[in-house]
Amino acid sequence: MKKSSNRSRRAQSGRQKTVSNRILILALAIVSLFTILLARLVDIQAIQHTAYVEKQDDYTSIKQYTSAPRGQIYDSAGNVLAKTVPSHNIVYTAPNNATYEDSLIYADRIGAVFHMTKDDFSLSELKDAYLRTLSMLDPEDPAYNGMNLLSDEERAAYENGEITSSKVRALQLAAIDQGLIDQAQERSLIAAAIYDRMAENASTGQASVIKEDVDDDDASYLVEHKMEFPGFDVDFNGWKREYPYGQTLSDVLGSVSTSTEGLPENLVDEYLAKGFQYNAQVGKSGLEYEYNDILSGTSEIAKITYDSNGLARKEILQPAVKGHDIYLSINIELQQTLDSVLKDTLLRYGGTKNRENFYSLFMCMENPKTGDVLALSGYQMDPQTHQLSYYAAGNYTSLVNPGSCVKGITVYMGLSEGVIQPGEVIVDEVINVGGQELGSFKNHGPVNEVEALSVSSNVYMFNIGMRLGGYNYAPGDALNIQDVPGTLDKMRQYYSMFGLGNQTGIDVPNEVSVYAAGNNTPGMVLNYVIGQLDTYSPLQLMQYAGVVAESGKMYQPRFYKYATEVNGDQIFDLSEVTLKSELPEENTQYLERVQEGFRACVADGNCGTPLETFEYNMAAKTGTAEVGDWTTANLIGYGPIENPTVAFACSAPTSSVNSQSVSGNICTTDVVPPVLEKYFELYPQDNLKHATAQ
């Protein structure tokens, strides 16, 4: 009994000792944890306090981006074509405690105090604002949320869930016209439009421009009364784009989005992918778009935090760096002369007797040795009002029927393929192909290829086309060309060697390529060799003239020449001259025959008296194309022939009736001569003047 009791006491003592050890271990663990926690607190509160405050600041702050002043665009002589000027802008950064009601109140106050009108907003902004005013009506009002803008069928479809809210909004916006906007209460409409601008970037923390280009008095007033306008401020580093030469070259230079517009809707994804913010001012079209990355510079980056009142505080992290300036090949003095000549010519002759369908006119010029575009212009006339609209971009965005201009390539092709021989004579007289009589404007009798180009013989070209298709002409026989598609393909290959049918690659958006007719009947071969099938842009015709001028070398047309560093003359980026292609050296003699034909056209007076008597020796080729009941007139050429420094193309679509009353080629008589006079005034070459002019 005693032994059993001793064992029990020893077991109990062991258990107590185990429990005590466990309690001790637990206590040590708790003490260790508290020691670690204390050390961590000391580390956070004392040692790394500043670092953690900065991290907290970063987590609660927002990066704000502001577009840098844009680089300027100059012509080849250093004249400013697109300039950046300072603009004081009223901007808004949403407080983090702003309510919808407060925002509407401040929007109304800003509009009233700073005298904002409908003219400060685009039509689309005013439409959105009109809808917003309708959303503020009493829910019992029939016009609430713009329901009055829907038809009964559309309203029923919406209520039945058959159309989405976004579709409804699109229908409502389409139903809002200028009349409704004019009838709206202006102050409410302006306040709603301002609110929309305020709310546009609220979720991102970016500043929204509320009013652009305010005067000094308004800027000073806002600075002095900032407490009355929470979130509003004046950005004294704002800028806007101006174009000193107005309409001249406007559609080629393009445009830049305003500070209130930000990223254009159709280019949002592209610019976001490049790192631009929604409120960035960027190129929307033309050269401003093409070279936006060079012109735009580096945005200012600021850190936005909020004080105890919820108002934003701004700290500059990275100052803005102005964009680079770029220099173009354009000579603005020559450009203005070209604009003036085309405008006056179209105003004088457009829509007149025998020119009733003459409503557009184009001309472009380049240095054929480099591809530098020196000037290009175009105009269109409204048939009803006879008002003109500028369309210089039409030289590369529209297509014209080339007519006989292309005969130089036809001759080169015929000689290269061996279907005619150098100096071969063909009688230019009416021919009978399958019962259809075909001929030139008049019978020219026996002509070789050079004379054929001078007098613009259709018959000579028809023979080249027929032989190329494997058909030997026999009077009255049907035109039997076995492989019409193959023949047309071969022709197009030759024409592409001179730049026709392909994009030139000029450094501006939206260049067209070609309209290639798809009718593969044998007669199309004959149409093709005289320029009555495919259509090309005036710029392609100019490039073709340049290839002839440069003895087979094709240089890529360009506007951009180089960019300079910020605030300096040091060249940042130089565009090298690009030799795109060169005709085979073994065919040089054939191209020389084409050059002789172009010179003969001028010397014989077949390219017009003004060029025949011009002070410099020029080479050229006319082209008239039948377009239904109308005739399109063209003239391409280059000079001086001893050392060509300019190549050109002029196109006057449907500028005359297509009949015996056909009017003269307006390019040869009224357009090209005065423009060339200005060119040689700006680029004198006295040692190359025409002998008869001395």
C-alpha cells in the first residue's frame, strides 16, 4: 500500500514538473514575441519612420501628367509653319471629397464669373450637356432623362429591354440638333458642359482643362479667389497651336488636339499604348500626327496629394521638356504662289462654258534628285455655291485619270520588250480593229517613238499594246490577245517601275494607292497604253516625272528633312535621301528616247506656247483623258533639261467637255508656267537659261 502511494506521488510530481516547463516555455515565447513586436514598432516608429511615411504618401497620391510645349514646324527657309504659343488655362483637379451637388454649383459659378459661352464648347460637348440638363428634371417630367427625344417605338423597345442604354444614348444624341441647343437655357447648358469637363478625369486624378487661353485679368482673379473655387487653378504653362499661314498647307500640316479635347476618340488606343494620358495634346492628322513622337516632348509629372480639406496639393517630380522642332522640304513662298495660281484659275474657269464640270485642280512639285516636296496645292469648288475648299492633300489622297502622260512609260516598255525598235516609224492614221475605228486626235502620218511622244500619237501606242499582247495588227481583224490578264500585269509591272500604281511612301497619313480596273477584255490593253484605264494620284505622276528626269532613279518623296534639339540648332534626327529603285542600266538608251520625246513635246509647242518660250529648257508631256462626257487635263514635266532640279505634275479633273469644243489644257496655259516662273525666281540657275530668252 505504501509503495503504491510513493509511486503516485512521484507521478504527480513529474506531471507538475512537465506543466511547469511548458508554462516556462510559453512564457519565454510570449516574451520573445513581445520583444520582436517592440523592436518592430521601434523600427517603424523611429528608425524607418520617414521611409514609411513616404510609402504611405505614394499609396495615397496620384501621378498627374501635363503635356509639354510642342515643338515647332519650319519650312526649308526657317519660316514657322506651326508654332506653339503660351496659353493660360483654367484647370480643375477634383477634391477627394467633392459631391455631385457641390460640383454642379461650382460649375455654374465658373461659367458665370468667367463669362463662358456656347462658343467655348464643341457641338458634341453641348449635346452631352443638353442630355445632362434633362437628367436634372423632375422624374415626372416627360423630358426626364431625354425620353422625349425617343420615338414611341424606341421608347417601347427600351422599356421592354430590347435595346441597351448605350443604344438609347446614341439615339438621343442623334436627335439633338442645333435648334434644340439654341432653345436651351444657356446658363444651365454651360454649367452642365463645365461639369462634364470637370468629371472627365476625376477618376484618374488628372487635371481637366475647363477654359483655354484666359486673359491676364481672369487668371489673376482666379488666383486671388482660389478659396472660392475649390479644385480650380490656373495653369500658366499651358500652350496652344497656331498656324501663321492660315489655310496654306493646312490639311497637310494637320492639327493638334486642344487641352480640353485630349486624346482624339479615334486614336485613344494608339496613344495610350505609347504612354500618353487621356488629357494629352497630340497630333490628330497630317504631319502633326505623323511626327507626333518627335514634336510632343516629355510631359511634366507631378505628385498629387490631398490635404485635410480634401484639396489637391501638387509636387513636381519631373519638369516638362519641350518637343523637338522639325524642318520640312516645303518652300512656303513657292507654296503661297502655287496656292494663289490654283485658286485664281479655278475661280476664273470653274463651271464656265465648256468647263461646266471643272470643280477641282491640283499641282505638286519636287526636287527629283532628293524627293524633297517643294510645294503642293489643291482646291475643290462647290458646284452650287462656287465656294472653294482647300485640298492640298488631294495630291496624295485622290486619284485622277492620267491620259497620255503615261505614254512615256508605254514607249519605254515597248523598247525594253523589243516589240518596237529605236527609231521605228509607224504611220499614225485611223486603224480598224474588229470593225471599230481608232485613231489619234488627228492623223500625224509617219512618226517614230520620239515624235509619237511629241504629238501624243495614240496609234503608235496601240501598236505597242497589240504587239505586247502577241497580236499583229491586220485591218478589220478582231483584237486577238490570248492572255489579257497577263498582258495587263506585265504593263503594270513596267508602270510601277516609274512609281505608278504604288503608294509613293510619302511621310504623311492616308496616301491612296491606285484604282486598277478589273475588266480583262482585249480592248482594255489599248486603253491602258494611252492612260485610259487605271487611275493614279497627282503625286504618283510627279514621281514618274522625277524618274524620267533622273534617268531612271526613283527617290521617295518626303516632307520631313531633320529635327533640332531643344533650344538649339544641333540636328537631332536627319532624314536621309532614299533611293527606292533604279531602272536597269542596260535599258538606259530606251529611257533617253523617252527624255527626247518629252523635250520634243515642249520644243515643238505641243506642251503649250508658254513652256515653248519659257526662259529655261523644260521637258514635259501632256495628258488628256476621256471621263464620260468630260476631259481631264494633265501636264507632267521637269527642268532645266541640262540639270533637272524640279519635277512637277498638274491635274485638272473633268476640266473640259469631251467633244470638238474641247477647251485647252489649263495646266499648260494657266497653271504651270507662272508657278515655274516663281520657282526659278527662288532658285535661279542663270547658266542654264534658254538661249532665246537672253
